[in-house]
Amino acid sequence: MFEGLKNKLQNIKEKFGHSIKDAAGEAVREEVRPETPTSAHAEVSEPVFEPETPAVEPLPETRAPEPEPVPRTPPPEAPAVPEEEPAVEPKRFGGIVSRVKTLVLERELVISEKDIEEPLFELEMVLLENDVALEVTDAIIGYMREDLVGSHRKLGTPVDEIVMSALRGALLNVLGDGLDLLEYIKVHERPVKILITGVNGTGKTTSIAKMAHYLEANGYSVVLGAGDTFRAGAIDQIVEHGRRLDIKVIKHQEGSDPAAVLYDTVEYAQGHGIDVVLADTAGRFHNRKNLMNQLEKIRRVMKPDLVVYVDEAVAGNDAVVRAKDFNDLVGTDAVMLTKADMDSKGGAAISITQTIGKPILFLGTGQAYSDIVPFRPEAVVDELLGVEE
Ligand SMILES: Nc1nc2c(ncn2[C@@H]2O[C@H](COP(=O)(O)OP(=O)(O)O)[C@@H](O)[C@H]2O)c(=O)[nH]1
Ligand SMILES: [Mg+2]
């Protein structure tokens, strides 16, 4: 799942790392260069003249009864000082250098736009190539820039962590909080009515069967409504899933009013203490107006708690455009993306929530009933960034 994008993100992560490391290297060089003591570094050399260093003793200035114990500029005179102890001199000078280094390394580096310009551009290209929508790509780049540029990083902090945390944050921002269906059901009045919509062939009916299997495995009872009355084959298909899963399916004849079938399904659930209604619909209509009217009527009659729009992850940006269109037209509460097992780009999965403002509920990851994964943004981001569980 999302292998192509995952590999590219690993490369980008390293590029960011190198750029920031290079910038850190420059900072260290700049700070260390004026190691010949100057007034600018008076404070840095301070510890060398601490009382416990006997080599300091002979320096008369250090003992001057001034209020500030630190001499402003120690050594132009230094070479001329005590001939009696020549052996100590190089050691003391080496001490200054090493302390300067230590202090600089503990100082902070401010990351500039220039430091990450190149990897940011590459990240942008990678996201676009992998079908991440333009506005979502812009948002991710924006978050990265906001997080990294101008930020103070301790020079000692491992660069991987800096980059990882910025990328992770940016991706989580566009993925939102997700929606946990089990939690949702727990706190809602029964039956919870879920209407499944979307274009034909994207995997609606299969996804209904998977969801039913998932919900039953988690202790909830389910009834299915054969609301795709457009063709007989669609009714047979959902009835067969019901038979295999041992789950009740409510059906009418081919060509009958889907709103009536789904009304009956809700009634059945109410009468039998069923927890969840999963309602199938047809995705093929003569025109948009027809689709809208049909779904409007279904909504009025069955009053769904959740309208779930199903589309294929493999459709990439097309899925994003369709989801947005569909959401604008009839309204959606959540999205299920099927065929994620066949999608190496992950663009739709990354883009949909930010584009339509609705969470992804599940990913479909294969043809078996168990090939359904609740969409947990943290887990998806860990997977993309190659974080071991
Ligand atoms: N590889 C894969 N195939 C899927 C997935 N979900 C559905 N399919 C296949 O997609 C095809 C269409 O599914 P169907 O449920 O009939 O779509 P519908 O017309 O929207 O109801 C079937 O061959 C399914 O097996 C999935 O997550 N992964
Ligand atoms: Mg179907």
C-alpha cells in the first residue's frame, strides 16, 4: 500500500536531513573561526579563568578587585605572561578552543528558508507526482515551512527527528482526526443507519459486506438493505454476501424504489433490535439531477446517520474531484477508499479529507471480507514515513 510514495518520502526525509546538517556545519565553522580571543568571545572563554585552574594564577589582571570577575580580553598579553610555566600555555589555549566548540555545539541553529528550499521543492514535486491534490500539496509544504523555517534547533538534536516531526505534523494536519466507527456506534442511538453511495464499480457492495463482517466481529448486529435495485445482478450480489456472512438482507424486486427497500430495512432493524443498518445504493443514474433526486428521497425516508461516499484509492485525483463533487451535490459524512492494495501513490488517501473536509472511515485493502482497515491517521503516517510499530 502506497509503496511508491513511501519510498519517495524516505528519500526526501534524507534530503531535508542533509540540508539541515550542512547548515549546522556552516554555523559551527562560523562560530569557531575567531578562536583567537577577541572581545566578542570574552564570555565564551570565561570558564578558562576559573580559580581552580592553577595556570591562571599568574595573570595579575584576573585578580583585580573589580566587581565583574571576567577579564574583558585576556590574551594579547598572554604570550608574554609567565615564562616560569611554559608547559601550561598550549594546554590552556587548547582548552579555550575545545570549550568554544562545546559551547557552540550546545547553542541553537536557526533554520532558514534557504536551508530547506531545495528539499521543499522536491517534496512538492513528489506529492504532485503521487496525485496529491494541488491545494493539499500547498498545505503540506506550508506546514513544513512554518514548522522548520525560523525554528531554533539545538545543534546537538538529531536532524532525523527534526525532519520527521515536521513531516509527520504536516501530514497529520491534512489527514485530520479520522472517524472511529465503533466509537461512533457506541454513543449513538440504535439502529445506526449508514447509507453507502458512490460511482458504480468502485466497490460499494463489497465494502458493505466487509463493514458488516467488521462490525459483527466487534459485537454489533447488522442488517443489509439491497438498495441498488437498478439491476437484478446487484440484488443477487448482496444477497450472496449476506448468505456467506449469515447476515439478514432486506430486498425488493429489480427496478423497485430504493427508498422503499431501505425504509423496510430500517423498520426491520428497529423491530429486531439490530445495531446497524448498512444500505446499498446504485451508482448509475441517467444524469446528476436524477441521482440527486433519488438520494434526496432516500435521505428523507431512511434518515441516515452517516452517508459514506465510496471511491477507489487507485483513481487518485479523479477520486478526489468526484468526492468533492459528490459532497457538494448531495453531502457526505465520511469516505471509504477501496483498492488501496492496488494504489502505490496514496494521493487520494492524503488529499480527500483536506479537500472535502470529511474524514476517511476505512481503506479497502483486497477482495476478502477481512481486507478492511479502519483509517487511523497516525498509523497511516507512520506507514508512509517508515516508522516501525
Ligand atoms: N483489490 C481490491 N478490489 C476490490 C476492493 N473492493 C472492491 N473490490 C473489487 O471491485 C469490484 C467492484 O466491486 P463492487 O462491490 O461490485 O462495486 P460496486 O459496483 O460499487 O458495488 C469487485 O470485483 C470487487 O471485488 C478492494 O479493496 N481491493
Ligand atoms: Mg454494487
